[in-house]
Amino acid sequence: MNQPKIKYDEVSDTLTISFNSGVQATGIELTNNILLRISKAERKAISLGFFDYSIRLIIELPSRLR
């Protein structure tokens, strides 16, 4: 298995963790801020997308770490 690739896009405030790039995938919205992309054929996760990432990080970061 390849190492996951992590990419942050500042303009859209999206963090994407790709497990297998270049594979056709179907998106499943897990929450308003999390999208799981899967390959139906391979039955594997292709990527995870976290929307409004910096906002979610600040909200969920324990106060002692801020």
C-alpha cells in the first residue's frame, strides 16, 4: 500500500487525504464537512475530504492546545 498523500487547499479550506489517486470513485457525504470517496469496483476508500478544515480545527481543538 502506498503512503497516503495529504493536500491542503487554502482557497477552498479543504484538507484531502488520498489513498489511491487516479481511480474512479463515488463520493459519500458522511457529514456536512466530510466526504468519503470509494471505489465500488475495488471496495476500497480512495480519499477523505474535510471541508472548512481550518474552522473545524479551531472549533474542535482542545482549549489547552490553542
